Amino acid sequence: MRIWVDLTNSPHVLVLRPVIDVLRARGAEVRVTVRDFAQTVQLCERLGLEHEVIGRHRGSRVAAKAVGLAQRSAALVRWGRAHGPFDLAFGHGSNDVTVAARLLRIPCSTMFDYEWATVQHNVNCRLAQAVVVPDTIPPERLERYGARGKLRRYPGLKEEYYLADFEPDPAVLDELGLDRSQPLAVVRTPPVVSLYHRFENDVFADVLARLRGTQTVVLPRIPEQRAQLDGFIVPERAIDAQSLIAYADLVVSAGGTMNREAVALGTPVWTTFEGRMGAVDERLIAEGRLRRLRDAAEIDLRRRERDGAARVRRDPRLLADLLCVPMDA
């Protein structure tokens, strides 16, 4: 059994690492390709995940994304022919591997947990044989993408699966020179290169102004954001962000994955996302597990009480089973 996994963004390394481990434990040979974007390559190196770098992100413009999809998909087709045959290919929101798999006639799965990335889903849902999503997303929201009859749904958050074996390591606090006696905020910048997040986020700018002068670690997505973060602690390379979140007193993120990691780890978390809210975050907000930040004045950074509540831990073998459905068929 030979399986091809493609990773195109930093969170995907974390999401699919335990799935890869499960598949290898079952005797599969798993090959990994990676797009050079954000901290994706660094995270693979940090986690010891053997990989081959193919292509890079082409920018936020629709035309640039189209060129990037065509060029990287073609590069993946060449790589797949050279290293195949494969019994299955999959990624978390990777258009590139879905297109390449169709051209190479490889059974393919796709996975995501935000339903309003219209361009991405119109490609992936139509070309893949299995669409793996949280059961929180109403199926009717995905039918317009061509997902009817392909949905494989899982309970809970994807973060509860890939963090199932996770225990926080305090070494990250020393690595960043943090004072354990002082409150700690962790902030993730907006996904400015994403098609579904095309505007200035004024609330996020106010968050930075309010937290300036406190012990705040800011995790930028791209190098261009780093120049705007003077006065904050900004890691020079990929770090153990999950441990940092677990030890934080407050998390603020304009994206999605870090918010849900905070929820899964029991850390208070605010979202400044201004795009169309997905079903997963809608549910978390309704349950009071995630708060939507509309005014930075609401932020009160102070040491929090650790209540010791049990975390939800889910078995990543379920995700592996769902992603492998096309191969089983």
C-alpha cells in the first residue's frame, strides 16, 4: 500500500502527522510532498517528517493562485510519475494534489473544516472521491461544490484528533525567554494571502495596540508581516506553538486553526476573523468556547486559573479510515 500526502500550509503538517503515523503503523509506505509556504517546511523538519519540497505559494491574487495551481499541479504530476504508482493521494485543502491525482488516475481524498473557501472546494470536492469534514458542517452547504455522496464526516474538532497524544512542554517558554510569573498572550496574524480574507482587519490592529508593552508572542504567517511587529516577541523559526498556547493566559487569532487548538487545550481564546463564519466556529461561539472580539478594549490580560478540566482526545485512526475510503472502494 503506497500513499501520497501533500502539505501546503503550516497547520496541515500538524493535522496529518498522526494520520501518517497511523498509516505507517498499518504497513503503508507514505511519501510526503510539501509546498514552501509559511512555516510548513520548518514544521516538517522540526517534527522529523521526511518530505520533498515542490513549489511555493504564488501570492493572494486570483490570477497568481491560478498560475500557482497549474504550475505546482504539473510539477506534482511529474513527481508522481517518477515516484509512483500510488494507491491513494490526499491533503488538507490541497488543490494541487487533487488535480495531480486526477491526471494520474490515483484515488484521492480531500479534507477541510471551513466551508466557505469557494474556489478551493469547487476544485477539491469535484475531483476527489472522498470529502472528509466535521459533522458540524451542514451537508447542504457543501452540495454546491459537488460533494454530494462523497462526504465522510467525523465528530468534534480536527484539533482534538491531532492533539490527542499531546502534552505541553515548558521548554518553549525558556526558548523564547518568557517570564513565567507574568501573564502571557499569544497572537496569530490574519491570513492576508487567503482568498476569503481580503481586507484590512482594524480590530486586529487595535489588539496589537492594546497588547503592546505586555508579554505577548506574535506568530506571523508571512515574512512581510514581521516588519509590523516591533515591540513584540516574534519567533525567528517554527516553534512548539501548541505548548505555547497551552501555557498562555489568552489567545487572539484572526485565523481558525490556532483558535481551535486553544479551545481543545482549554485556553481562553478570541477570534478577530471578519470573513464569513464557518459552522465549526459558529458552534464554538454558541457554546461559549470561542469568543468573537469586536472591540480590543474587551481584552483583559491577566494570569488565568487552571481548572484542570479533562481535555477531549479523539482517535486519529478514525481520520485515517475516512481518508482511505477511496482506496478501500
